[in-house]
Amino acid sequence: MSYYERHVFFCCNQRPPGEACCNNHGAQKMREYAKDKIKSLGLSGPGKIRINAAGCFDRCKEGPVLVVYPEAVWYTYVDREDIDEIIREHLQHGRVVERLRI
């Protein structure tokens, strides 16, 4: 068994001014929000879910971007409601959120 049931990586890369990047869309704040939400739901820790920051995934034009492993499902998102839906549907119930999948 894997150390974590699911591992979520948020691209939090910051490129030079004028270049597309996930952090221009508030990726770091959304990662912090997701991490806090997972903790408040009692879903964080070994054998559960881990939320991490990552460098560039090279999908900047589709950003902001996150990926959920072990399923390797890539998502984009706009706001906290999208993050809540990913947490509720994918992380808690194992259902891919097709409308946010990239």
C-alpha cells in the first residue's frame, strides 16, 4: 500500500511577469485552502490524503492546474467551489470531476 491513499500536487510555479503560470491564478492560496480543508475534514496524514505544492507542470495555458495520484487525474479550477467539488467527489468518494478534468 502507498504511504498516502491519494497525493494531490498543485502547480504553484511563478514565471516572470507577462508569462502564463498557475500562480498568477492564485494557485498557492488555493493549495493552502485545500490543505486546510483536508485537515478540517480529518482526511490528512499517512494512509489518507496529502496536499503538496509543485513546480511547473508545463501546462501553463491550462492553468491553474493540479494532479491527483495515484489516478493521475489532471484538473483545472477557478475558485474554492471547484476545489470543494474535487475534494468531495474525487478525494472523498473516488469520482472524477469530469467538468474540471484536463
